[in-house]
Amino acid sequence: MGDDPAQSTAARAAIEKGTQGKGVFVPLLVLVELYWVLKSAPGWDAAKVHQALGSLLEVEGIEVDQAPTIREALDLSSGAVGLADNLITLTAKTRGCSRLLTFNARLAKTGRATLMRA
């Protein structure tokens, strides 16, 4: 992000060193956290965040946990249903869940989850 010059320099150096060595592994939860950080950053709309995360999946030397699922979740993500919700539905589906329950009306409208009422 470049908002903290010292952290940015250290992060870039670590990534560069990792991609030249054994590689860099990005756990799924780290990617979701990155999504939230970017989404809340000034000047980062949904399209820019999705493009950045999609690009990260293509960087040589960086292995992103569950990359195919993340790609699919990014493809499904819209303004109404974000990356985390789509990752939840896709993970449930790959685990063989026949029905996913949610209190999120927007997610239920996609047909990938069933709306619960309190």
C-alpha cells in the first residue's frame, strides 16, 4: 500500500527474497485480510481490489492457498456479495454441504445459501 514507507520496503524485500528462493506462501486467511485492508483503503474500489488479488494469483514464486477457489470467488464477487461470503459458499460446496444457512439476505439472493430468520 505504501502508507508506511518502512513496512512497505521491508515487505517488498521479503517478497522479492522469497520469490527468488523457495517461494512465498500466502494463507487463505491472509488473503481475506488483504481483501478487507484494500477495500477500506482510499482510492481502492471493488474492481481495483479484485484486479490486484487476481494479479497476485499469477505472480511467479507466490503460492496462494486455495488459488482456484479464490479465483472462482473473485469471479462471483459483486458489490452485493463480497469475497469472504463467496469463499464461504464455495468452501461449503467443495466439502459436500447440501445447504448453507445464512442471516445475510444478499447472500441468500444468490441461491448459494438459504436465508434464516431470527
